[in-house]
Amino acid sequence: MDMYTYEPPTTSGCIALVIPETLDPGTPLEISGSAVSGAINALAVDITDGTAMLHLTDCNLPELNISADLGLPYGSYDLTAVDWTDDTDCSLLVEQTITIQDPITQINVSMLPPIAVSNETEIELVLWVVGGTDVVLMIDWGGNNMKW
């Protein structure tokens, strides 16, 4: 198997990989997929922080399931994965960004005033969030959802 003879394609009919774009802190990176051509499958993954892994699998197994605890701090990282088999026409290059989510460390929500009079009182919502990545606030005022 010589993976250095050409640059692998970014699409493949014989290899499929599913790599998540985001991970919660402490959650292992789980890569799943399949390789249906060749006898041996090799998957190499490199992340910009210097973390790398190599996984060899028998292609007679229809599914690939790889899990690795990266131990990465919060942030975004470039990820490059190359998957190839001993079938010279079967390889795949995946380049993407993976984000380790920053958890919310503190949240404080208050709504003033505690008593409201219909059509007379303006309701205010105060939200203070410390930390967090991709924080979404959903509010249901009784029929219409508002999202920030």
C-alpha cells in the first residue's frame, strides 16, 4: 500500500467517513464510516495541535468505528484525515475544522417586574452568561418563540 503516489480525492465511492465538527469538553472524538474495497484499511488523522493517530482495520468489516480521547482544550482546530485501502483506486482526504465547545460556567436569568398587568407592563428579560460556545437562548412567551 503506497499512499504517497498521488493526493487522495475529497470524495470517494468506496470510503465514507463521518467526523463531527464539534465536541463537548471531555467527549472523545468518534469517527465512523465504511470502506468497501480492498483488504486492509488505514486511517490517519492529524490535528493542528500535534495530536495524531493511525488506525488499521480489516476491510471485511463493513463499518469503521474509531474513538479517541484527544484531551484538547477549548478552541478550534484544523483536522486532516486520510483514509485509504490497498485498492489503489480507494482513498479519501477530509479536511475540516473541529471545535471543542466552551461550556457555560455561569448563567443568571431574571425577569422584571414580578407582577405584570396585561397591555400595560413591559416585561424585560436580563440574561448574563459567562463562557460558552454557540449559546442559544429560547424563550416561550406563550405562543411565540423568540431566539437569540
